[in-house]
Amino acid sequence: MDNTSIIIEALVLISTLDENLIDIISTSLTVSITAVFFSCIISIPVAVIISIKEFTGKNIITTIVNGLMGLPPVVVGLFIYLLLSYQGPLAAYNLLYTVWAMVIAQFVIVTPIIIALSKQTIDSIFHEYKDFIKSIGLTTFKSMTLLIWETRDLMLVNGLAGLGRAFAEVGAVIIVGGNIAHETRVLTTSIALETSRGDLVKAMALGLILILLSILISTLTNMIKTYSCK
């Protein structure tokens, strides 16, 4: 079967809305969106504090966060596996090879990215609000709330960047999730599995869906940036 035929059959498979494909897409969306949601709740306030506060070790923390943006996913997967395995400190929670183990892995991977991007966002506008914040004596919490609100569009863009990274992740999730059918099988792990099996049509169908999701995220990002610049 040539490449053109593989692509055509993959498109046909997508058009049939195969139940297995829908299950894989649903699991991928659930895991990645959940991980990014919880990451944003923590990452954005942390980024604001790092940006607006002066404290000992600020530069070191910033350097560490920037360094962790390139954290190898398989290493993240290994450490989380050790934490959740039957000999690990979190074994009692029985999270290994579950969706929640995958959420934790993606959370760890995307959090440094969202913190770094959000800090850059706040750094770029804080000088405009610094004197105003001091003049009316806003507390740290109220200052954070103001800055997050004023940069809400760009913060959403940062979250989408994290989501794109989460969708593309394969190393960590296959280690802690196990790639179990109808349980922890997501787009990236399914592509790896079907390619190794020689089912190139299904692998291509999953790949095209992943590309479509990436394009959708990129389109949303550009739309938000365009809107925020008006």
C-alpha cells in the first residue's frame, strides 16, 4: 500500500467516527485539559509572585524554572512511576496505570512552561502598573488579581501553549499509564503502538487527528493574540 492510499484510508476511517478512535480522542482531551487546568491554577499565581516580588534567590528560581522547561518527559515518567509503584511512597493510592497518573505526569511537564511564559507576560506589563499599585496600596493578593485580569488573554495563550505540549507528550504517559486499551490509551501512545503493529492506516488516522488538534490550538492562539492587540 502506497502513502497516498494510506492517507485516503485514514481519512475514511476518521469519517466513520470509529468508536475506538473517539475513545482515544476523549481520553487524550480529558488527560491533557485536566493537567493544564490544574497547572494554570498553580503556575499563573506563582509566575506573578516571581515577577513582582523581590526576594533572595529570585534569579536562581527563574533559572531553574527556565531549565525545567526542557525536562525530559521519560525522566518525569520514571520518577512518577517510582512514586506511584507498589514500593513507592504513594503506592496506597493505586494511581499507577490510571488516567490520574498520566494527569500528574503531564502536570509536571507543562507547569514549568506555563510558569515561564506567564512570568514573561507579567514582566512585560508590570512597569505600567507598578506605580499605580504602590500609590493605592494594593495588597499582594489584589495586585496579583489585577495583573492576571489585565493579562487574561495572554494567560489563556500560555495555557494553550501548555495544552499543545501536553497533547504531544508520549514518553511519560506511556510509562505511568501503560497504554491500556479503553483506559489510558491516548493519541500519541496509540500512534506508537499502531505503527509498531504495522497498522499504518490507523496510525495515520490518529496522526492526522493530532495534527488537526495542533492546528486548532495554533488558530485559537493567533485569534486571541489578535483580539488582545486591538
